[in-house]
Amino acid sequence: MKNLKKKSTRNILEDISEHCFTYMVPYKYGKQDNRGSDKYKKGRITTYEWINNLSYYYMEQEENLKEEFILYLKSKNEEIQFLKDGDYKKGINDVLKEVLEKVEQTK
């Protein structure tokens, strides 16, 4: 696998998924006997598939976290409407709007 330091979680999970797929193919479709017994091959294939599915699951979880974050910021934006009008409230509104725009651009 490529160097995983300084990479986003999504990139790490994609690298792991790619690694599993690449290394699984010879065990799944290769006809060589020098790769171990059938049970050994089955164990490796099963584990590569499991880790690949796990990577996909966490990539989906990451996407869901972004949606939860956006919803939470929007709910806080609604809550501050009860504050007294003034610079403090305006400051909060401006930051929430700024951050929401930034996060929603990444969709």
C-alpha cells in the first residue's frame, strides 16, 4: 500500500479497498497451486472481501457524518434566531452562513 500518512480518511479507505481487490484477484481467479491450499486461499479471499466491504461501510459513514454536521449547523442557526438582535447575533449568523456555504460546496 502507498504511504498512508498525511492522507484523508477517505483516501486511506480507498487505498485499502484497491489493495484488497488487487491482491484478491490472483487468489480468486489464479490457477497456480503455489499460493497455498484451497482453504488458505479461501481464507484470504474471504478476508479481502470482508475488509473491502468494511472500507466501503466506513466511506458511507463518512458521507453520513457530513450530512449530520450540516443538519446540526442548520439547527443551531435556527436556535440563535431567539437571541436579541445585535452584533453578537450577527457575528454568529455570519460564521454559520460562511461555514455552511463552504461545507455544502463539497457535496
